[in-house]
Amino acid sequence: MAASRPLPAPRARHAPEGEPEGWTLLDLVRAVCEVTDDDREVVAVVLGLLRSGAVRLTGSFRGERF
């Protein structure tokens, strides 16, 4: 289920050392869609990244729980 390629870095949203990168939900979904065409896999990967704390959301969904 995990993508074989690393996700591209978010555009101009670099986090301080030791903190997760900040992504808008749209940027995160678009990045995952670049490595898979399976909608279920997109949802699973995005939720996994958010729940694990590997990424954090910026923009409208900042601070929301999934």
C-alpha cells in the first residue's frame, strides 16, 4: 500500500528542524495522487500520514483531527 517513491516536498512550507512538514490538504492529496491512481490508496496514505504525525496540515484544515 505504501508508495514506492517519496512524496515531493510541499511548496514553501518548510517546518523547523525536528517538526513535521506543513501541507495543505489539497497539496497532500495531489502529491499522493502523483504516485497512485487508486482512490482508496490515496485516502489510506493521506490518513496514515496525518494520523502518524509525519505531516501536519496548514491552511483551512490546520489543527483538524482525522
